[in-house]
Amino acid sequence: MQRWRGLEDIPEDWGRSVVTIGSYDGVHRGHQLIIGRAVDRARELGVPAVVVTFDPHPSEVVRPGSHPPLLAPHHRRAELMAGLGVDAVLVLPFTEEFSKLPPAEFVVKVLVDRLHARTVVEGPNFRFGHRAAGTVETLAELGRTYDYDVMVVDLFERGEAGGGEPFSSTLTRRLVAEGDVRGAAEVLGRPHRVEGVVVRGAQRGREMGYPTANIETLPHTAIPADGVYAGWLVVEGEPMPAAISVGTNPQFEGTERTVEAYAIDRVDLDLYGLHVAVDFLAYIRGQERFDTLGELLERMAEDVRVAKELLG
């Protein structure tokens, strides 16, 4: 799969393509449906399928300080999109100047002049251009002038337990923030993942027999609510069953929020400096402070037992 950063990276001889545009944070099941339709249409026409996305998130440029928690960094989104059959991902630097492009100018600069769109595939709520003035109707109207058609794909809705809410990144962020990682996985179609580099912490876990990977998460990462979780620590592509702690470590008067993962029954790992991932499967309990170290150790042993059971 080709990855481009900016319009200038697109090959000069690029031909017609099927395009879908959006932030696509998380590449959740609604996104997967839209991207899948784009790929199907591209195969039908015998042309490449291209996803156009943005960096930074448009809201950070339009309303500085409002950057939403991110469900997946760009490299992870690209991996997921490649798995769906996408041929190229174009990441457009989203600047103040770019944000002021009227809808018609955006279409000409991106879809017509550079990607030579044959079909554009979007969800029903897609908005684009200055002040989000463009809609799917605008897109279709411009398509009649610039020789492309538009496919609109309805998003999946959650089941009865979710109240029938359409799958969305906003919903997923809320579920993650509440610690409902099972609900988030239902929307994403896979466990929610947090990534970062393993750094040195206080090493108390190692002293207590539970050495943890203390992960310096990527900026703006959507981190689950404070508590203990079952999941996987993924190192160089290898998933290891893990008990995961998120929080400030009140037992030891901590103030900084951290994500720490104990690879169950693995005390031989040296992960410092490695980029790792943590996949959250299930919530076990909230963050607690215990009266004695002995009580803490008993609870940690129980957490590991529960995590093993949940992970099978």
C-alpha cells in the first residue's frame, strides 16, 4: 500500500481512483463498511482505492485546544486500512489555510486535479470545506460537473444493549473514557489499543514480583478510565496475556497518570526503549488504595488470576 504525506507526494501519472475522505480515527466498524464499499467499487472499476485523511485532527486547527482523544495513530490506521484492501492513504496536513478552502476548491484541488476521482464514497454525515459547508449533496452536485459519482453508505447501528446508536468515533471515545472496553471493542471490531515506548518507572512492580512495562503513551491517546484490566501486551507483533493498570497509583501517593502492563508469568523481559502496544479486553476493577502492602499483593494476585481466566 502506498502512503503519501501531502498532495505533492501523489505520483504525477496517477490515474482515476475511488476515494473516501474522513478523519477515520479508530477505523471502527462503520468506517470499515465505508472503506470496504470503496474498495469493492474500485475493484469493480479496475482502479485503486484511496483513503484521504488529515493531520492534525481538524478540530485542533479550527478550535485550538479541542483535539479529541485519538483511538489510533496514523500508522495504525494505515495498517488497518491496508488490511481492508486500500491501495493508498493520503494524509493531508490540516492547516489554517487549508481549513479555509471552500467546498468547490477542495474538490478541485484534491479529488479532481490530483486523485482524478471516479467515485467518492462517504457516510451520510460527511462534511467538508470551510466551516464544514459542504455536504454529500454538495459533493454529488460538484460530481456532475467534474465527472465523478458519489456513493453514500449508512453506518451500522449498535445492538439493543447500545441503544441503537450508530457506530462512531465519538461513541467509542466515550466508552473508552468510561472504562467500557468491551463496548468499545464492539464498535471497533477489535480491542482498543494504546501504544507507546516503555520507559523506566519506580520499579515497584518488579520488587513485588510483578514487573510491569511502564508505557509513555503517544500524544492525545484515548486512555481507558482508571482501573485494572485484562488484555494483551504486544511486543514486536507477539501478543502476551497481561494484567494492565491505568491510573495514578494512589497506594504510593502517585500523581501522574500511567499505563502499566504486566505480561503474566513473564519476569524475564527487558522492554525498555521498545515501542509496544496494549490491547484492552475487559475491565476487572477500579483503582483502589489498600491499608497494607500485604492486602495489595493479595489483590494483585487475584487480578492476575482473573485476567488469566478472562484471557482463556
